[in-house]
Amino acid sequence: MSTMTTATTMLQQYLDAETAILAGKTVQFAGRTHTMESLDMIQKGRREWEVRVNAEAAKAARTPTIGGLGYKVARFD
């Protein structure tokens, strides 16, 4: 499984878990049972995987980055 596929899959799992918890459900995720009290941990994990997905997408698009942030060089032709 490629890094992009893994990151995208993990992000989707965190999004699904977050949605379920916000709907008041209890979910099994990462070998644990999570409820509303786990929401902060789920959201933190989601944010981490969003960064990974965005970094992999930028790498695939060959977007130049500094510290993970993309940039463009102005051309004054």
C-alpha cells in the first residue's frame, strides 16, 4: 500500500470516527472503545493525518515546500 493510500485511509477512518462520536455513538477504533470523552484525541489524530495527506499530495504534485508549507515564486516577466 502506498504512503498516500495509507494516509488517505487513516484520515478517512478518523473522519468516520469523529462523525460517529459527534452523533453520540460509541466506536471501536485503534483497538479501543471511544465515546464523546475521546473526541479531543480523535480530532488530534485527524489533524495529524490531514497534514500527512496534504504533504503527500504536494509531493505527488511536485509542489515546492518549506517546512511543509507550499509556496510559489513570483515572476515579473
